[in-house]
Amino acid sequence: MTIPITTSRAPLLITLLCLAGLIAMSSGPLKAGELPSGPSAGDMDLSPFYRWDGDVPAAPGTVLRAEEVEPQADIPAAAHVRRLLYSAPDQRWDSGPVPVSATLFLPSAPAPADGWPILAWAHGTLGIADVCAPSWAGFKGRDAAYINRWLERGFVVVATDYQGLGGPGPHPYSVWRAEGQSVLDSVRAALALEPRRLGNRVVLAGQSQGGGAALGAAILSQRQAPELNILGAVITGPNSTFPDGPVALPPRRSMTMFLAFATGGLRPDGPSLEKILTPKGLALLRVARAGCTADIARKARELGVASSEELLTIPARELAALRVPTTDMPQARLPFPVLIGTGQADRTITPERQYAVAAALCAAGNRIIWRLYPGLGHDGALHGALDDAFRFVEARRAGETPPANCDRLQPPGPPGERDPDAPFNHD
């Protein structure tokens, strides 16, 4: 995730995003199977494209509409760019099929006889309001450069916004089942829109929040999308957690622990969130429901907020006890190998926590390649791992399985110093 504030403020920003998600979930009682909606759920009027008035087809990945959009200047390898609206089952509130938005990038190179391969991109933290959807707001420089490099290699890139980010209802931030489903169904939509020029050869990729989404898609793939030919997954900075994994993690002492709260909601037997927020907390959350990360950071500076204690009327440990887990995953067997890239200087999701992800997946018998990149932080690892990602994917396209390194995993120790000269290595 790219956060335009100092490193010391970055965990606070994530706290605000997650609490904003809770507000969206605690605006009033809901009936079973009802999707929250309205301004308190982050819904906004972007353009008529994002609002579907008819019935949403039950078949996941059905294209509801598509429109051509202008290519982004820093993605020059895209010959054509289309905005998509497609169907996906609501994996958070069980409200049935919902419309989800995405962007489809087609490369300049001619399609090969068996069609272009597909990269399914899952983005990191941007916010929870509809206006933050990258299909509407555009792609951040780091992500744009990443997408461009895959296009240059002859891949189509489909980039979901995730459920609720652009489409109706709250964005279930960090709810891995909902985000993973959005990733899988974006691929289905792309194949349905371009059946002759796209090949059913798919690579999942994601960073941070998107690392959890891509890993969620991998876990769901056999049951939810068995027809997709997924070659592998490339994940950096994953926010995933495995409570039954072999690595026991200490409690998170920083404010980033609130990641798990975002739009996952409070336990129904607990207090409403409005009752446990201070005036400063409510002021920031009003901004979060209508703006993105930069807007929240600006408001936090204006209010002089320095810690989560200023936002809550109860101790953080009491809020933690009310959480509904959103990033906790089962130790599932995956049908394809996974490359995990970790910045050794990552202080947002520390190397130890990413090592725990690799160890849990290895313990389940998966083919995992874990790479640790000295000097790279949370943002920098995305591009720092890219050459390894290309080699991994080319091997998979050739029918090879790169050797796992599960038997050589070693605890990474605390985060190291960040290399200020590495590309996009801001945090």
C-alpha cells in the first residue's frame, strides 16, 4: 500500500480505514442476507456505469456492461483499456449476486494463436469509499508501473476493484473470501468479454491487502472457479493470517492490528462503534467514508491525531476482543505453486508475519517459494520481486514447477534498514 504520510503515521492511517469500515457495518440492524447501502456504506454517485438497476445474473463473472476508457499515461503498453461491471456472489453478507467493477488492459502485441495469458491483479489499500476504486480514480504510480511491465511481456491484465469499491454496498476490506471471489470472477468476466483473444492461462498477483485477496482466490479456486487454468500465484506483502499455523506470532503492538477490523464488523453482542469513538475519531471516519488515504492523512494532521488512543473511548485491547476475524485463513492445499516476496525492511507487515504465512502454507503441503529482499520495504518489494516473478511464471508456462524452498525457511528477524534508492521503496 502506498501511504502519502510519514512512516510513523502509516499505522494510524490503517486504523482509520478499518474503523471506517466498522462504521459502515454498524449503522443499524440488518436483516439476514441484506446488503448494507447508502453513504454510511461508502456508496457514492460516480457515474451511471457503476449502478446496475436490473437483476444481477446468478452466474459469477457475467459481464453486465463494458466501456472503453482512455489509457493511463504511465501505462503506455496498454493498447486498449476497458472498464467492466460483472456479477459476483456476495461472500460477506450473503445478499446474492452483486455488481463488481474492474479494469481490463489489453497489450499492444498481437494475440498469439492460443490467446494472451492473463494476470489477475489485486491492489493494496486505497480506501473504502467508491471514489477510491482504481477503475474510476486511476492506478497509483507503483501499481501502474507494475501493470505496464506485465503488458510489455504480452499479458492481459484484469484488475478488480473488489466488491463494494465502486459497486453497491460497503467494501469488505481485508475479508479474504469476498476479495478473493472478486479476483476470480474478474478473470471470468475478461474471458467472457474477449473469448477469442484471451487464453485460459491465469496468474494471480497481489500486494498487501491484494496479497491476501490473491491468496484468497487461490484457496477458493478449486471450489469456486474450477474451470480456470491457474498456473500459479505471485504475492508480495500479504496481510493474511493463519491462526493454526506453525509460527506463533506475538500480539501486534502497533496500530496496524486494526487491519482485521475493516468492514468485518463488530460482534453483534457488543456495543455499536459510534458509542466507543471520540469526537476526533468520528470526524476522521466521516472523511474516510467519503475520501481515500490521502484525505484521511490530511484530516489526521489537521486534527493533530498522533495515536489510536485519541480515537477510542475504550482501550484498544477491548476493541480487539470485539473483532470478527477477516484475514484468518485455513491451511488449505493449493493446486498450483505460490511465490511470496517479502521486503526485509517492511515495517507495515513485518517479515516475521510474512514468514508465518509461508510457514503455514508449507506445513499444509503446498509448493511455496519464499523470497526475502534486503533493503526493500512494503512498497519496494512489489517491484523488487518482479524479475523473480517473471522467471516463476515463465517456468509455469513451460510446464515446469519451480522447486519449493519450504525445507530452508528461516525466521527473518526484525525489519532492516530501507534502501532509499530502490524503486517505489517509500515504506
